[in-house]
Amino acid sequence: MKKIKKVTWMGLLSNILLAAINPKLIIVDHIGAFVVSIFIIRVSWKILKECFGDLVDLSAPKEELKKIRDITTKVKGVKSIHALRTRSLGPGLHVDLHVLVDGKITVKEGHDISEEVKKELIEKGPDIFDVVVHLEPYED
């Protein structure tokens, strides 16, 4: 942003100076305005690109997906995970994943594992505010 301000002020001052020296050089003002507009468009595009990711529910970066996998597989009772999906919602992430557990455990034990996965991800994960855990039986 400071760079744009410097370029804008330099363009403005050079235009005033050139117009004071020779009024026929007014074309320089148009060229300067064009250059400044290019800078404005470039910065606007960077801002829009960042915001657009949030608007279309962009997935988390690969590093964050790996961290989510690592946290989940360390929870006692989790054999594996798959179908890991994330969505950016504002400043945080919504996580949806399938957790494979021993098929012989009780519903209560499975529920406890899913609650532990959710708790661990929200506490240790990368700005996660909601987790949906689907339990599936693990098959060798």
C-alpha cells in the first residue's frame, strides 16, 4: 500500500511540475493516470482473490489437512480415517470426516471416540470451529 501511495504522489508531483514548465505536456497526466489505475486494479485483484476463497467455501490447505489427519489418528480407538472434507467459513474451518473404529465396540464407545475426535480437533486443530464425525466399522 505504501508503494502505491509513493507512486501516486510521485505521479501527481511530476504532472504538476511538467504542467507548470510546459502546458503542452498535459498528455503526461493521462499516462500517469493510466499507470496509477493499473496499480489500483492490481491491488484490487489481490484483495478480491483472498475474499473469493471464503465466498466459495474453499478447502483447507494441504498442510492443515495433514495436521487434521495427524490429530485424528492419534485419538485412542481410531483405526483410520477417510473422506476428509473441509470448508472455510469466515475465519475458521468446518471439518467433516469418516472415522473407522473397531466394529465390535458398543454404540456408546463409538460415540465417545467421535466426541474425543471432535474435542481434539477443535482444541488442537487449525482454527476449527465445527466438526462432523461419521463412524464406520473398520474391516481388515
